Amino acid sequence: MDNRVQGEIEKAKQAAVEVLLHNARGPFHGLPRTAGWGYPEPYTRDLMIATLGIAVSGNSELLKNQRWVLETLSKNQTEHGHIPSLVHDRHDRGASDTTPLFLLATGIYRKVTGEEDFLEEAVRKSLTWMEYQSPADRVLVAQQPTTDWRDEQWVMGFGLYVNTIVYACLRLLGLHERAQQLNRAMDYFTISSRVKPQQVPEGLMIRHKPYFALWSYKIYSSERFDMLGNSLAILTGLASHSRAEEIIHWVEVYCDDMRKTGDLAHELPPNLFPYIRPGDDDWRPRYEEYNLPGEYHNGGIWPFVCAFYVAALVAAGRSRLAEKKLVALTELVKAAVDESLDYGFNEWFKARDATPCGQDWQTWSAAMYLYAAKCVEEQKTPFFDEIRG
């Protein structure tokens, strides 16, 4: 990587820290805001994912703030261990990913600070909550539609993304036997017959394809590619090294084909593909207004998701490709809805023309950029190296 490119990355890293410091105090009890202007609320999942970037930033003020967020979440935890969707509002419940993300973020914070028993009671309660999210008692957890980070996307039953987070937090917290149970459960194939065979549980492997299914439940499943879920599968080691290589090859070939057809106008991959189109079995009427093909959760380009992909490339030993994608991400985070900004760290972009469409100065966009840059710089994936190990 030449000096000019390295200089651009350093400038983007400084800008990312400035965004996080700007967002560190918001109007809701002084808790961090989710975006610089558009989202003043402290959304739990965004702030938990941002823990990865904050943990490697070396900024003590940001880390201290993250401790406050985690402690506030523990106070607003439900009696049964569920973590709310908004840090300050214990009554805003129902998300499938907030509780495992809280466990993951707490595990990361423990590693950074050395406080091995930090929020031990809250962790114990959340682990119990997660046990009850497994309808078949196989550790594999199920969810309702629109309950994970994709609030305009139907992911039903055993979702890939949520289960990779569950696996990661179990490994980070030292619950290796339970994590291995989850690994085995995911390694079953999705059911392709019209009748579910007795004594054959469904999993998230797809016959004749290298990647994991978006979701599965009984005889139903989706073979659309979940960029975040599969990146996390690589990072956590749920995908073996050979499978990781196959997934990455498939992604790059498919994205090249989309660029040729005009469905993708950027070096970075969309969050979901192939896109869901009108007439498809999984098309929902509401998508016409909120989730068009190549947009938002139906194939938009999300910088925080792309940062996970960069980290996954490092984990798979694809250092040169990781550098290339980081350079593309460095250019992408400059784009903004507010053209007066030098760095937008925007929320998401249209895949077909790379137009920024979300909120500028998004917390997880800035934080995950820091994490991706650290991975490329050190050729390591902090915290995930231990999870894979």
C-alpha cells in the first residue's frame, strides 16, 4: 500500500474518531446518539456493534462511554434477561439481536479492560434468555420477521446473522461446549423436500452452494446471500478455511456479474443478493415503498457491513483483496448527503449508482471503519482471532 493511500486511510480514521466523539452525547439521558443528526436515539444494536471499533481505537473517552452504555443496558434488562432495543427505554423490546450483541460487546469490553466479571449477573441472565430462544433446544436460536438489524426484511426462523453472533459471544465468554453444539446444528443442510424427514433437523448449509443460507425453518429456507451473516461466519470460524475461500470467490464472481448487468456500481458488495424483485415468492408489498431491489436492506451497500467483509478477508488470509476493499471503503465513507461534509460515514448507499441515502455520521459506519482499518493494518482480526482459535 503506497504512502498516498495510507495517508488517506489515516485521515479517514481521524475523521471516524471525530464522528464517534461528536456522537458520544445525545439528548436521551446524555447517552450516545446513533447518527450525527438524523438518529438522536441510542439504538442498542448500533452501539453494541460499534464496540468493535471503539475497542481498537485506543480512545479512553470512547471506551469509558461504552462502559456507561453497557451498564445502562444492564439496568434496563428485563426480568428474564432480554436487552431492549433502545439503551434508555426498557419497554422497547422485541429485537432478536440486541441480547446476543450485548453479550458480545460485554465480552469484548472484558478483554480490553481485564475485568473478567464485568456485569456478571446481567451476562448470566442474558445467557439464560438466549437458551429459551432455541425452540428445539439445539442452541440454534429462532426469530420473528423484521426483528434483527433489517427492520424491513423478512428473516424467519433460524437466521444466519443472529446465530453467528450467538456463536461469537459463547466462544468469547468461554462457553465452548455450547458453542460447539451450535456449530454442529448449523452444519445440517436446509430441508429441500416438501415433507420434513423425521429425526432430521434443519440447518443452515445449502447443497451445491458454498455459503450459508439466509435463514431456515422446517421445510422453508432462503438461499439469498447474507453479506453480514456470511462475513461473520468466516470471522468466527463457523466457515472452515476452505469454505471461506469458496464463499469469497463466489462473492467476487457474483458481484462482477452484477456490475456487468448494471445492478452494482461499486467495488464493494451489497448487503443482500440476488435482490428480491416484484413477483418473487419472498417479495412483500411494503418493499415497493421501503425496500426496492438494490436499496436499503434489499441489496443496499452498507459501510458497516462492508467493514465486516474486509475483516473476513483478513481472517481468510486474503490480505491483498482486503487492502483493495479497504481502499474502496475509504472512498465510500467520504460520500455524504450533506455535501459540505468532508466525510459522510453515511448509513447506506444505492447499489446501482452508489448514491448515499441514509443518515450522515452514522456511529456504526465510523466505528466499523476503524475496525476494518485495524484488521488490514495488523493482518489480524482482534477478538475474532481468539474466537476462531
